[in-house]
Amino acid sequence: MQGTDFSIECIERGADSARWRAYVPPDLAYLEGHFPGAPIVPGVAQIVALAEARARASWPDLGAPAGLRRVKFTAALRPRDSLTVTLERSGERVRFSIERGDEPCSRGTLLFSPPP
């Protein structure tokens, strides 16, 4: 893969909630080949690079990934999109939502193992 990663900055972080701002650069590595002429960010990139990575940055004590629940992709993420990633932690579960302005794009729950 060539290209860049998401441009991300923390907006706010608390004990059990966090919000991050993300930008999809036109040369995002995850867009390569997905799909030529009409690129969209793959769902796995949304979960791993946006939701899980931001959860780990917000709460480094989280254990290993253990699963996903109720994941929904409701709108495609495209190059040059500005996004908000919202996280809410409850124990070893982190609910996430990714929005473009007021438009929900994806949501779900990340499950983590208890830390060692």
C-alpha cells in the first residue's frame, strides 16, 4: 500500500468518552483499489484505523480485541471527507460512531478482553 493515513486529532477526552476529528486524504492508502474511479473507505479501515485505533489511544489499558457487535455502515466515506469519531467506553466495551457532519456513516461496539 502506498499513500498516507487518516489525519486525526483529539477534540475531547474523558474517563469514559472521547471525540476525534478525522480527515480522509485523497491519497489514503486504504482507498487504493477500493474502488477505482469511485473510491470509498473500506469498512475494515473504519473499524481498525478509526474506531479501534482511537479507542486504544483514548484508553491504553484496553485488552486484546475480542469481537464486534451491531456494526452498521450507513453511508460511504469518500476522499476529502471530514469526520467525527465518537467513542463511549463501558468496561471492556467501546461503542463507536463515525459521522460526516450530521450524517451517521457507521456505528457499532468493539469488544476487548480484560487486560492481563
